[in-house]
Amino acid sequence: MLCPRRPMSFFRTRTTAVYTIAIFSALMVCLVALAVGQFPIAPGELIAIVQAKIFSGSSIAPTHAELVVFDIRGPRIVGAFMVGGALAAAGAAYQNLFRNPLVSPDILGVSSGAALGAVLGIFLTLPLLAIQAMAFAGGLTAVAAIYWVSARIRGHDPILTLVLAGVVIGSLLGSGVALTKYLADPYNQLPAITYWLLGSFAGISKTDLQVALPIMAIALLPLFLLRWRINLLALPEDEARALGVNVPRLRLMVIVGATLMTAASVALCGMVGWVGLVVPHAVRLLVGAEFSRLLPLAILIGGTFMVAIDTIGRSIAQIEIPPGILTAAIGTPVFIWLMMLTFRRRD
Amino acid sequence: MSTHTPPNDTPRLTVSQLTIGYPRRTLVSNISLTVAPGSALAILGPNGSGKTTLFRTLLGLLPPKSGRVKLGDLDTGAWSNRDLARHMGYVPQATNIFNFNVIEIVEMARASRLPWHALPGKRDRDIAMDALQQLNMAAFADREFAELSGGERQLVLVARALASEARILLLDEPTASLDFGNRLMMMNTLSRLKQSGVTIIFSSHDPQHAFQLCSGPDDQTLTINKIGDVAVGTTAALLTPSALAALYQVPEQTLPIFSHSSRQA
């Protein structure tokens, strides 16, 4: 028999190493994100402000710097981290569910549904909160519709019918968005729609987080509890059932969790593509496909990546560059580099 | 042998008047047999005769078109996936699973033994390693499954079925993608498992395998011919040269001589 190419301990240390580096990077990126921007804060001052907050509570008359750290950049960084983490987690879950690494959280129409909801909200000049609620509801409705349609079609590969229903209903929602844009007032509404579709973390407030955080936590719970069992969805359905898994029920729980997370993200900051597709993929290159190892790291790296993107977007130019543009522009070279590095090591 | 031998409470698998197939296509009708605990059943038949469909029906993955498949006193359709998986281990024809390493795939068999939210622990890892050990595959534990050869993958899938601690194994052409040496190894492994009390139901394209594994008093062979006719009986009575010639539609003179080999590893 052949010798194993990797000794047992290698995997464990490698995973630990990857996690350590990821946690360290997350902390560094968040600190840098707090310091840089239109109103730069020196590292010493930043530490002093954070220390004062922790040890003596909020001050009666906050300084300019304190306001920037706790009321503007703080919520924004937390929001970006949550969105990046949620999209990466949802993407990882969907890629496993569909046994396809090219799947993104949009596969079941959650983004197109949310987009139509938000765009309609803008078109009807609703207040911001209502636009967010419509985006969230739109995302959930789209996925529910797609799931319902695929469940009606029996006797075929359920994964295939889900994907096909997702594609056709997704394009229907897309034409709804296009129609709304076509009818929208080109001076006020159309720029707002375009801006929303590119995504932005600029408007995130503490109140937004108070709503979004519990939703995301609740959505993450099934994915977290099922983090090992989800692995079995990567097997052909017959095999998973023969191993004792109730495949339809497990699949539904994953869809519900991943959909809620994606819908909450899109409602919070608009459409941010790419993260949900490529971050899980990158994490898989680093630690393998085993989902209980993959999930926490996907959240960590997805969140860090999103904070980094947003920080760059708001500090390299006079105007803010939307994250939807920067994710691909920065992520693509990073991903290609990672792919080359991993494949070279395997040879 | 296994350090975690489960109690021997293997239920009996009873098939009566079974018709298998898909909504618009019937493949095989009127299958009746009983598989006693600890016995072996060989399923022979040309390509496309419905062997895999029979496995899917026995495992409760496909409902019977008519007739019944009972495990113990209950129809397989009435068992939960989870309880059924504790008794029946399935080894499909070689599949490919990307990005998982061997031990992770074998550990998946613990799904039927663990609570829905649990991760496999040390005991599960030990059982999985033990199963790999039984197939001489322990050295492959940390290799990526997709990097293995077809034969090695087949052995891993058998290890996975063992790791569920099921006492009835259903193996769909376990030797199909194996070379001569691995084929011998697989057949020896199966007869060793049978000696330890595991019930073996397997399909094969080689009648020799039926003679080799199913020559005991409780053992049986089932043949399905091209047009779906079924015959069940003891291997020696069923696999006469004339019957084999008819089953595979070849002249009797071209058949090799099959022996009741009882050599074991």
C-alpha cells in the first residue's frame, strides 16, 4: 500500500494556523478601519478612546473623535463584518447543498427578490426603513416561491428543479427591476436605485444593527447546529439517505438559514456580489470542505474581507467607491493568487 | 476484528411478491426471498437488468411498485432513514466526492448514530479508523478521496458502511472497478465479514463470486435475466452451466469452470 501523503497531525496544525492568522488579521483590519478615513485618528488616540469607553463608560460630552469611532465608523464596521460573514456563510452552505462550487447566495433568487422589493420601495418613495423591510420581504418571498415551485415538480432531481426554478423566477424578478428602473424618474429615483444596487455601508446606523443582528444570529443557528450534518448533503442523495439523513428536511433547514442571512444582508446594505461566491471557495482551498471547519472561517474571512473592502472604498478617493465594485476588483487578484499558491503546493 | 462489535440483533430481511421499477417502467416482478441474519445473497444479472434498482428498493430509497420489503416486522418504508441506516449499510457503485478526505467520508456513516446537532467525537473517529483498518486502508485516512483510484474509493465506501455498525451490508457491484488483486482482497474481506456474522447482499458480474461467498446452507443466489425473469435458490442448484449460458446469452461451451473456492485470507 502507498504511504499517506500527509501525516495526520499536519491537517490539525494547518487548520489551527489558518484560524490564528485569520483572527489576527480580523482584529488588525478592524483597528485600521476605525483609524482611517475622512477624519483620521492616530493609533494612540484610538487606543485611548477605546480604553476610556471600556473603563469609564460613555462620556457626557463626546469629542469629535469619539463620535467618529462609536457612532459612525463603529456601526459601519460591525455592519460590514456581519454582511461579509453572513454572505460567506450562506454561500458556503449553498455550495454544499447544490454540490457546486460555482453557486452563490443568489442562486435561489434571494438577491433578485430583495432587489425588486427595494427598487419598488424607492420607486414609491417610501421611507428608508420601509425600503429595507421590502427588500427583506422580497428576498424571502422569492425563495419561498422558488422552493414551492420546485416542490410541486416531483419525480425529478430536486436539486436540478430548484436551480431551474431559481433561474427562471430570478430572471422574472430581474425584468421587474428593469421595468421599475425604466419607469423611474431619471433625476432622483434612478440614481438612488443604481446606488442601492451597487451596495453601500455608508448609511448603517446603530438602529439598523439592532434589527439585523438578531435576525442574522437566528439564521446562523440552524447552520451552526447542523454544521457537521450538512457535509452529508455533498453526497449523492441516495447515499445520504442510506446513511440515515432526512435529506429534504435538512435541505430545507439550510435553505431557510442561508436565505434569512442573505436577505438580512441585502436589506442592510444593498447588493454586494462576489463575497458569497468566492470567499467560501477560498476558505475551502485553505482548510478543505468539511463544513464544521469551513463555516467559522468563512464567516471570519468574509467579514474581514468586507471591512477591508469598505475601508478602502471610503478612504482611497474623494468620493466613496461602492463595495459592489471593489469586491471583484480586489478579490479577483487575491483569489487567483490563492489558487495558484494552493495548487502549486499540491503538485 | 472490530473492537466495537454491536450486539447481534440483526433483523431478518423479507421480500415478498416484490415488483420493482419506476412509475412508467416495471423492471422486475415477483421477487420473493428471505435473507437470514449472517447469510449471504449474490445477485447476478446482465447490465440493465435492474440490480441497482433492486438495491434502492431494498434500502427503502425507492418504493416498491407492488409487494413488500420488510426488515424485521416492519416494511422498510415505515422505518425512519435513521433507524434503517443503523441496520443496513449501503455501498454504492463508485462515486466521486470532492474536497473531503477519506476519514471525513467514513465518519459520515456516524450520522445515524449521532444526535442531529452533534459532531463526531473521539469514539466515532476510532470506529471510523477501525473500519478503515479492516480494509487495510488506514494509511489513506488523511488522503483526499478524489485523489484515490477507483478501487481504493470502493474500499473506502465499504469502510464507511462498516462504520455505521450496520449488520446488513448491501454492496452494489463492489468489485466492478477493481483490479485482480483488489478484487481478491474485496472478496476475502467480504467472506471475513460474513464469518463475523455480517449479512452480505451483493451484486456482481462474476458468477465465481457467488460460488465463493454464497456456498453455505443459508446462502442464496438471485438471478435476473435480460427480460426480468427472477430465479432464487442455492448457488450450486441455480448456477448450472446451462442456466448461466441462458442468463448471459452465451454458448455453454464458452463458459469457464467455476469452483466452490473456500480459500480465505
